[in-house]
Amino acid sequence: MEPRVTIITPSYNQAAFLEQTICSVLDQEYENLEYFVVDGGSNDGSQEIIQKYDSRIDWWVSEKDMGQAEAINKGFERAEGDYVAWLNSDDLYQPGAIRDAVKMLEENPEASMVYGNVLSIDEGGKPFNLMTYDQWDVKDLMSFNIIGQPAVFLRRSALERAGHLDLSYRFLLDHHLWLRVAQQGPMLYVPQTWASARIHAKAKNVALARGFGQEAYQLAAWMPYQPGLSALYKKNHRRIWAGANRMMGRYLLDGGE
């Protein structure tokens, strides 16, 4: 039997895109799939969209929460998959993404996580950029080399050792998690396009761009106090803070400031 995979979609007032996201998961043709949708009490018709696929979704809820991190953690707490990932309610999986990610995790049992490339799409779904990466390690993450979240798949045993998302992060919650998971085993880059990330006016990286830079500084200040990172921080602190400054500048430019 195929390994079990848990996918979690957190959502709040994303009815315009939610159905496309759900279908991109359900149309993966991966049999041993556990799929959760965690809605934060939307008032835009999202519940009706979720109910439309109720028979194919393993669990869903619509209730107020403390934001994206808490919503995803609700899914993590219920997850039974060998591998887990989340797909935000405005993003999409490319066909075959789950199967390809599972294949790489099965072939590389030491890997704590795998990640692929991400296609940037606009509000209407038109692609305009391909985000490619490289074979990175913890040191690269500490210097704020950013991985596209929709194309990341985690080994659940590594996630459980690292711990779930930290609710104090709103913008770099994923990068904070990668830093902790990558200490549990090597990351593996696969040069395949696994997901599409939708860039639109209400997306956090556009509407609230400054928050990403502020959390980069918060992360950089957190690193020297972590037993698994402190030695690397001492050797690379200039590079780390340069990366945080670069991130602040980039997001301010992207946000039009």
C-alpha cells in the first residue's frame, strides 16, 4: 500500500480561490490521502464550498481561530500520515506532486523534508514566474534562503520531534518550522515544479509585506539561543543579519513601500 499522506488546507475568507485549491488536492489521484480543511469561521460562502466536497474530505471545521498557524496545527494534531504538508487556500498543487514527493521521501529515508519548485501565478491563475531553489541545509536557511512553502512535504516523525508551528509567528511561521525540522535530518531539493503560489492584492506577502522583514529580525535574534543553531550562528552571524536585512528590503519593495 502507498504511504499515507496528510494534506491540510487552512482557510479564511478565500472563497474566490478555495474550490480550485481543494480540487488540486483531490485530483492528485493519490489513493492513501488524508485531507483536512480548517476554516477560520469565514463569512464569504467558504463553508458551502467545503460542504460540496464533504464526502471526499476526511475532516473539516469552520470556527474562529488565532490565525493560520493555529489552523494548521489543528490538522497536524489529527494527522495520521507518514508524510504531511499544507496547502493554503489560494495555492495549487501541480498534477502528480504528492506522488513525486512521496517517491523521493521513500527513496531517501534520512531526509526530514523534501521541496520542489513553485510557479508564481496571478489572481486569474496566469503564470508569470518560476521560483527555483538549490540543495540547501540549515546554514542556508539561517541566512534566509527562502523555500516556497506550497512545495514542501515533511516526514511526520521529523515534524513531531521538531514540534508544530509557533503561534507567535504570522509571516515566517513556515521558515521557523523548516529551521527546526531541518535539524532532524537533511533537506532534499527536487528540481520539479510541485505547486503554484498565487500572488494577489490580499496575499500576505503583498498586503502586509513589512511583517516578513520584521519577523526575519525576530528569527535572527532567536537563533543564538537554540542549542542546535548557536554554533552556526557564531560563525555566520554577519551573513545571517545580512540575509534578514535583504529580506526586509525585498519585501518592502515588493509591497510598494
